[in-house]
Amino acid sequence: MRQVPLALAPDPQSSFDSFLAGPNEAAVALIRAHVPPAAPLYLWGPAGSGKTHLLRALVRACLDGGARVSWLDPESPGAWTLDPSVSLLVFDDVQHLSPLRQQEAFALMVEAQSSGAVWACAGHLPPVDLPLRDDLRSRIGWGHIHAVQPLDEARTRAVLRREADRRGVRLSDEVMDYLLSRFTRDLGSLMELLERLDEFSLAHARAVTLPLLRRMLAEDAGPLEAA
């Protein structure tokens, strides 16, 4: 049987309810209203604006409804071919697809169209500006297109606070100010940093404080500080 890589296990935190929509409220409402989507869907916006969260929320909602979904991104292994039982193909970070992956993605979309399946994609740019082959760029531009806007500082603080509370981590205003003033504000990077900080705090049996954060950063050169 020909197959694409199976869908990722739905992240329990990546749901529509856990997404702080902010300026994206109308787009999120439209996406939620069509599960599974009846037409192709493309989300675009800068890194950390929440595109992957929304794709995962869509996957979770489709799986909960009994649909079969396949998730594909530039790191997905193996050859990309279609299982006829799949009703939704999800492509993340399309701007990073290699020439081979672009060829396979286009072939999947053609086959999906003939089998009644649809696709949902996400990338950093509008379809017309994507650095992809013309036929794939055109297919990605079919259907519904939504620009996903990053959150302002107040909403970013609210998301960080909510995730910290979920983890049982007390983030002081001092720590929060340091995170938002010294690091890129895209939510993906900030969430990874918060996860490392939580693990570091547990490993050292100490509360999260600014000195602890600075100690972690001195030992871990992973995150890139904003210029």
C-alpha cells in the first residue's frame, strides 16, 4: 500500500481553544467552521505567528472527527506518496521544500484532487512570493488564504503567562521583561525557551528567577538573542 508519513500525534496544547487569536479571530473562526476543510487552505505569516499551532489544531479536530490526516514538512522522511484513505494532507513550512519535495508535493496535490482529498499548507510568504516552482505555487494559492498576524506584546505576555501557569512555573515581571527584551518575540522560540527554563529549574530544584535564567543561558548557547 502506498502511504505518506502518518500524521503527527496531536499536541494536546495545540487546539483551537488554546490559540490566542488576537488579530486573527476572523480567520480562526472560518477555519474552525470547516473541519475537515472543503477546499484547500493556506496560512501565511512570519515565524512564531501561530501557523503551525493552527495546522495542528486542524489536524486534531479532523482526527477527533474520524478523518485520516497526513502531516508533511521539509524534515519528513521517505518518499511522499498518497494513501487513498487520507482525506487531508498538511504541508508545513512550504517555503523550505527542496526541489524534490516540491515535485512530490505537487504530485500529491494532483492525486489528492482526483481522489476527493484536500490540502492545508503554511508558509512565511503569500503564495505569489513563495520561492517554489510555478505549478506548486499556483496550487498552494487555490482555495482559502489567510494571513496570520503575530501577537502584540500584551498578548504575547498573556500566552507566556498561561503556558507558565500550566507548567506550574511562576514567571515574575522581571523574568518576563528580560525574555521579551532580549530575545526574538516569535512564540515558537519563546515557548522552547520557557520549556528549557522549566526543565533547568526542576533539575536544580530552584524557583525561576532572573539569576537562574542568566545561569541557564550561560550554560546553554541554544537560543539566539535578538539583535
